[in-house]
Amino acid sequence: MDRIDTRRSFLQSAVALAAAAAPAGAQRQNSGSRILAYVGGQTNPDTGYGIHRFELHPSSGKLTPIDSIPSGDKDPTWLTFHPAKTHLYAANSGGGGKNGSVTAFAVDPTNGELKMLNTVDAQGSGTTHCSVHPSGRWLFAANYGGGNAAVLPVKADGSLGEATDVAEIPVNPPALGRVPAVDAPRGSYALSGHDSTHAHQISPDPAGRYVFLTDLGTDRTLIYRFDAEQGKLIPNDPPAVAETEGAGPRHFVFHPNGRYFYVINEEASTVTFMTYDPDNGQLTQQQTIPTLPPDFVGTNYPSEIIISADGKYVYGLNRLHDTIAIFRVAINGELTLLREEWTRADYPRHVGIEPNGEFMYVCNHNGDSITIFRIHGGGRRLEFVGYEPARDPTFIDFLTIG
């Protein structure tokens, strides 16, 4: 029996066992609140709209579909909430060579329903990520195809204005990164992303003084000072920190202490740990560690990186290997790879932990599913409990209402 057949048989057995063992009761009764999940994905008029809402049942982790709505443009593949949780913003990748966009939605505080407000040009193609400044006054958008990033003002009603700044990623110097990466697994053919600059994530630091932009094409994390009055990105000094050649930095996450910074590298299958100085915006590399077991051979594309609320565990997704890498965080911020958990589906692109911290949800882009795991041991172990069908899911986040 080959690997695919073995996984399929195991999945069928595991789903049946999980369903039989699911605890009775749909939801905790210790409050009148509800947890909703918002899932972004590929827009296809034949199979459903791009943003899907689910109700989460805290006792079992199950997701129950509520509705699906369109975004303002094609493929709302990344979503982000306003800090006040009053609005939701969708990064739409666009298509056909046109610019991507960002759509603003008002969130009904009583039931979580979305009302579209407007859609604004993101000033570059392939909009892949967006985030909101801690003040709630500005939104940042990263354009993968355009190799740039835009700053959009957030108006008083939560809608978006036209861009106040567009930062183009400089190409020369430095040159585009090496193919394949010098730190890639043995036998890797991970060759994508080094044909040009590719902005992948843009997010501010916790204080909102500095903004960080990963560029897969030139293997750097760019650092900007942010003018919060004018909405301008100003290159920091130094303006970037470089990864190893061809590493392909994709996404990053701050530790809850605001001083540890972790980047997952798409081409090298590694995570880089850096310390962060919030006074001058500087990042200092401390450690690079693989996301894969030491005997792995072949191609893999890491996608997402998240950290537990208490900062004790970091999780990274491996596409093609189709696993969740579980890292323990030491007091000094360094990582130790504990194990990998199989995602039970194909090409995991995003992962989220619900507000109670008891369940993890993995969006399997090519697997048309969200796999659900119960978190054990404070975060060191994951137990597969089931899945929810979803069309091309690429992002998941949660909102508590009531």
C-alpha cells in the first residue's frame, strides 16, 4: 500500500473514532458568548464565495457552517480584524494581471455578520497579506506580485481610503536570491519565488513604531519606521536583515514579550529566531533551525508560523510534507523542534488557535478541508479530532461575540 492509500485509510478510521468519542454538549455554559470562525479562500462562483463563517463549539472543537459571502474582488486569501474587533479587512489577490485590493467589512457585534463597506486598490498585483496598525487608523497591504506594499487610511466608519504611501522593494542591490536555497533539505527542488521581489507579509511591531515586510525574492526582512501622522513608511537604519541565500522568508510572528521575532523560510524549510530592539527597530539573528526531521529528503514549502498565547510553543506548517512542526521556546527565545504532527490533508497554508486555547485549526489549501486538533500538554502535543470541509481554505481567524 502506498503512502497516499495509507493516509487515506488512517484518515477514515480516525474520523470515525473521533466522531464516536466526541463529548456530549455543543457549547460551554459558563457565559453567553459565542466563538465564530472566519475563513478566507479562493473565490469560485461555481463552488461558493470567498469568506465563510462557522460557529465553533468549544467543548468538541467542531465547526458548523453559517454562511458564505463574497469579498470585493477575487480570492480573499488573507483576513485581519481591526484592533477593536468592529471591522474585518480582506486582502484580495485579484487576477488577470490587475492589481489586488483590500475590502472593508463592518462586523455586527450581536451576531458577527459582515456588511461590506468598500474596496480599495492595493497598488500592486497579488495582494497576499494585510494587517492593521495598533491605533486602528492605518492598514498595511503586501503585494506579492507587485513586489511592494501600501499604506491605506482607515476612516472613522471603518472603511478604507486611497493609499497614502507605496513602498517599492529595491532589487539591486541586493540581487535576487539563490535557487535552490543553501540551507534547503537534501534533494530539494523548491524553486519558486526568486524570479523577482515578492512581498509576503507586512505587520507592525506591538507598539506600532516600526513595520516589517518579508521579501521572498531577495531573502530579506525589510524594516521601516512608521510615520503614524502621515501614513508613510521610512526605511530604517539598517533597512533590512538578510537570511541565508535563497531562504525565502515568508511569514513572521512576534513573541508576546515583544522582543523575540520568528521568521519561517519557504525555500530553506527553516525558522530564524531574532531578538528585537523596540527602541531602534533592529533585528539580530540568534538561531536558524529546520522545520523538518533530520532525515527528510525532497521538496517542502513552509507556509505559516504562529505562537501560543503564553509564548511557550511555536508552530510552523510544512506544505508537501503536510505536517505541523512543534517547537518549544526556551527562556532566551531559542527553539527546539519537538515533533511533527501530520495534518491529515494536503498543502496546509494557514493555522489558527481558537480564543480558549484548546483547539488548533489547519487550513489545507489543496485538501479542501480544515483539520481540527485538540491541544494537550500546554501546547507540546496535538490530537486529531476531526475535520470540516471547506473550499480552498487559505486563512482562519476567530471572533468572540455576545
